[in-house]
Amino acid sequence: MGFRSIRYTGQALREFFRHWGSYFILSFVVGEAISQIIVPLLRWSSQMILQASGIAYVSYNNLGEIITQHTWGALGLLVMFFLVLLLVYAQFAMLLTGVDNIVHQRQQNLRSVFGEAIRDLQRIRPTTVLFFVFYFILVIPFAGGIINSALLDKVRIPEFILDFLNENNFYAMLIGIFYLIMLYVGIRLIRVLPHMILDDQPAGTALRNSWRETKKHFWFYFWRVTWLTAVVAVVQVLWTEGLVGIQTYLDTSQQTFAYAGSIITMATL
């Protein structure tokens, strides 16, 4: 099983390098739109809600006070929460649709890819949004080797809750068991988003199909995710350290080109 997963990873890398320019443009445009436009707008909107509601800060110490004394502010933050989930879905819709377009060598431009993502959002039902709460917060972090988003940092379980639970050995053991269970669930539901986005399946149908397709194939998908995660981690380390090494050399031995090199290095990173 591990050998098949290595071979699959090799095939994926060959596919990537055949069309690396298209993949780069797709991920760059989507990533920049998220980090330079969407995230600042979300941060600004959240600050406006807090200021308008008179909420100084949000933590587990004042959650009760926020809910009871700042009801409209709490509702506004809840709306922001669901908005982030929809934006995460839209991001994955753009990426999966774009990758599918590249793999099958369709001639769709980025505007068409974005248009398809918007149409996917229009087909979402209220019950589907509730499913996203479970899927994006609990499942995706455990399949983070192949699914990742800067937006998910806004909706994950707060660190102070995990820190509080980890202080107790019993709770820490429960957390460990919970992580193992969610790792299993994350692998079993790894095909939900492709079914929903590429096959236009409702959330319930996509969930059942993913669960059925991964039945008796858990280790097959587990090793795929493991190898892809390892390859991505190695490439990131080599790429980053290589660029840092080049810049260090320019700073120490070729100072004439150090400033220009730093600009190129940061842009490349």
C-alpha cells in the first residue's frame, strides 16, 4: 500500500511539473485575493462589529457577557463566522475547479473558474452551511496535508481552549483519542468536497459517497495524504532555506547585489 502511494505521489508530481505555470497562476491569484483583499476586509468588519457593540475583546472569560449584554454584537460575529465558512468553500471551489480544468486541459480562463465557484455558492442550502461547521472546523485540520486555507485560521478551535484542556492529564488523553478519531473521519470524508464541487452533489450525498468509497481503503488514502504531506514539507523547507542561503551569501559576500537580491528573494518567497 505504501509503495502504491509513493507511485501515486510521483505521478502527481509529474503532472504538476507538466503544467506548473498554470497551477502557479491559479494558486497565486486565489491566494493573493484571500490574503490581500478578503482577510483584511474580514478583519476590518470584525473590528467594526466589536467597536459598534462596545465589546473590548473576545475570550472565554467574557463569552457569557457578550451573549447576554451585547446580543447584536454576538449575532454579528456569528454572521461573520458563517461568512468565513462560505468563503472557505468558495476558495476550495475555485481551486478544485481550476485544477480539474488544468488536468483535463480545458480552455477555461480564470474568470470562468471564478464564475463556476459563484454558481456553486448559489446552490448551497442553509442545512449545508451547518454541515460546513463540522467539516471545516473538525475534519479539514486533520487532512491538512492536502487541504489548507488561511481563512481556516479564523474558525479553528481557539488555542486557549486547547491549552486549558491540555493542563489536565485526563482531558489531554481525551484530546488524543479525539484527534485519532477525527483523523479517521477526516480521511473517510476526504472526497466530500470534490463530489460537492466537481460533481454538483448535495452535502449529504457527497458525504455518503465519500464514506462508501473510502470503506476498506482507509490506509490507501492515509498513505496518499502522508506522502503528499511529506513531499510538500520537504519542498517548502528546501525552497525556503535555499532562498535564505542565497540571500545570506549576497549579504556577506556580494553586498553590491544584496538589496536587489532581497527584493527578489521576498517576492519569490
